Amino acid sequence: MSLKYAYYVSCINESMTKELEKSLRMWNDKLGIELIRIEESTCCGGSNAEFVDPGMTLISNARNIAFAEKMGLDMVTSCNTCTLGLRHAKHRLDTDPKAKEFVNKYLAKEGLEYKGTSEVTHILWVLNEDYGLEKLKAQVTHPLTGMKFAPFYGCHILRPSELFGKDDPNNPTSLDMLIEALGGETVEYKSKNKCCGFHTLLVAEDESLDIGANAIQDGLDSGADYIVTPCPLCHTSLDAYQPTSMKKRGDDRSIPVLHLPQLVGLALGFSPKELGIDKHVVTAG
């Protein structure tokens, strides 16, 4: 029996990280995971819109979840920040009757209603919990033997921990466990649960680049061959801005950064080119 979800597509997946979306779709059928795109969804607010208009941000995310509820499915995302925004909205709506009444007044104009019946999850959790690592391991045709990975979780899938309840934010293990199930080796390094700096790029570029460089250098110093992350925003910070941040440090080293769906795709036998790894700023080989 296949697993079926209402799929919330992150804005960045349709612009800067199309290779993530392509990779995810490539192995869905093989694993029997059906992602039905929510066509009417809008931006989650990127963790910033709430500071400008918290009411409108709540309405927007209630609307996104209401579409999943209308489909009778749980919602899944492939972006940490989207997961945070949507789960934050869900928590507020499920614990504050007045907030729920407030958003439903607006949703009713579209014939929608937020009921609280759909969960909001992340593709990492789907693989680890719903599909199961042992079942995934049995599907591996090209184990990632001899490859060392620095797992970079990104803060928006860890904190605030009361919204997630999946990983210990001080010692996360879910991505490590996935890498090991695919045959890869994980390295221990202090940046695995740190911020990538993406959300400060437009207001404090130097500080943001320093944060990214810290993670990149830490991964390199740990002996990793790759950094892998479950968040396209973290990927953008660590890959697209890597040449700039490392030049700023006077460090001429580099390390490829993989999306989680690309990591899974490699272990399932898809080639780096098929998975769009050659489209990254820092490419393997």
C-alpha cells in the first residue's frame, strides 16, 4: 500500500532549487510514496511575514492546511522553514479557539474551513517514521559505502522543539540515521544543529556569510566528503554562497552540498546528473 500526502511545494523549489523537486519526484514511485501537489497553496511567509502582518500570515497558512484537509490527507513539505511556519500556525489554531474562529471567517469566503484534521510533516520524517528505515534500506541498490557525510539539520526543523518533538535539538539523530540506512557514514561536527545564516542574508550579509563559512569549514575539517541538508534554504546558503563565504575566509577548499532527496536518489541508483547534482554551484568531482 502506498503512502499518500498532500504535498506543499516550497517557493524556493520552484525557483532556485528545482533539482530538489526533480529528485524527490524521481524516487517517489519506486518507494510507493504518492505526493499530490496542493495547487492552490501560497507562500508560508518564510518565517519573516509574521513580523509584518501576523494575522494575514496565520490566515494564509490556515488556508494552506485547509486544502490538505479538504483532500483528506496529511500535509508534507520538503523545506524546514515551510514546516516551521505551517506547524506554528497549526499549533496556534489547535490551541486557540479565537484564532481558529478568526481565520475561518476569512476562509469561508473560499468555501474552506480549518478543522485541525491534517498533520504537517517533513519528507525526512516520512522516510524515517511512516515509511521506515528498514524498509528503505531494503530498497537501496547503490549503497553509499565509503562516503562520509556531514548532516546539516538546519535550525527550523529543530527549534522551537515543542513544535516538532522529533529530534533533540542539541543532539539530533534522524538525518544521521537516514544516511546510515543508505549505507553512508556520518561524521560528528559541531555545526550539525546550527543556523545556516540564510534568513539574515539581506540585512546582515557579512554575518550571514560568516555563519555559513563556519559550517562549511567545520564539515571539511571533520573529513566529510559531502554536506547533506533537508532544507533548500540551508542548501542555498551553503552551496550558492559557498564560494563567496570561503573566499572571505581566505580558504580555497570546497565541499559539495546535497539535498536530502538527492542523497536518497543516489542510494536508489539514480545518477548524479539525473538528480541535478551537476547544477549546483559546488559540484562533486
